[in-house]
Amino acid sequence: MVREAVFGILGARVEGARVLDLFAGTGAMAIEALSRGAAEAVLVESSRKAVTILKGNLDSVGVSPGTVMAMDYRAALRKLAARGAKFSLVFVDPPYGKGIVGESAAELARHGVLSAGAVVAAERAARDPLDRMPGGWELLTDRKYGDTRVTLYEVAGTSGDPS
């Protein structure tokens, strides 16, 4: 239900997008984006067990190109920044209770991996408050679906400092 709602909100923004899926888990969001016409996706996941499942899911659905980075999201962002990678659609869905949505948003901004006009979809527990976001991030929508809270932001520039 949440995935369908997010993609309903995103609409045509998915077509041709360069997708970054931080905390990818099983890869459901990136795989859905690829199936809806995203140009490519980079899936970042630090759990070895989840990476195994994620790679199996990518293989089984036959969507491409999807690149898996089996590492902590901070290390992945450093590598992506060094390559000059830019993304127009980012999914941030850390494990609930970690309280790192704002921290990961700041890391995204600091490393300059977001295209101007990029959309960042953040997911957290419904009871969690909104985090401070980097400057230039405009709140597009904030919705609750049962125990889940989904917040979408549009990034005005290519980077920004937390404000």
C-alpha cells in the first residue's frame, strides 16, 4: 500500500530517473522504479542477508540496470560522489527507530549527489517527528499510512547545508 501511494505521488517523475535507494532492504522501491521506466538504480544496503535477497530479487524480476553497493550508506555516498554520480530520485528508508533520516539527508547534500530538482522520498515510523533537512529542500508532502510516515522533498540545488 505504501509503495503504491509513493509511486502514485511521484507519477511521471520516475520515467528516466536516476534512482538511489539508500537502505534498500529487499530492493522493492528501486525495482518498482525500474519497472516504471527509471533509467538506472543504485541500491545501497549494509546487511549481508538483505544483499543476498536483494540480488536474488533483481535477478528474478529481470529489470536492469540495477547496481548493488553492499556497504554502509556513508561509504557508498563517498564512492558515488568521487565518481561524480547524480541522482534525480532518492529513497531513504532506514530501519525504524534509528532516527537517521535527517542525518542521511545531510550526507546526501554534503556529498553533492543530488541533481537540481531531485525528489527525496523518506520513510520512517508514523510516530517519528520530521527531521531537520538541508537548506533548499522543499517539503512536497507528508503522509501517514498506518504505522508508516512518508515524506517527499524536492531539492532546489545540487547541495545544501542543514538548516
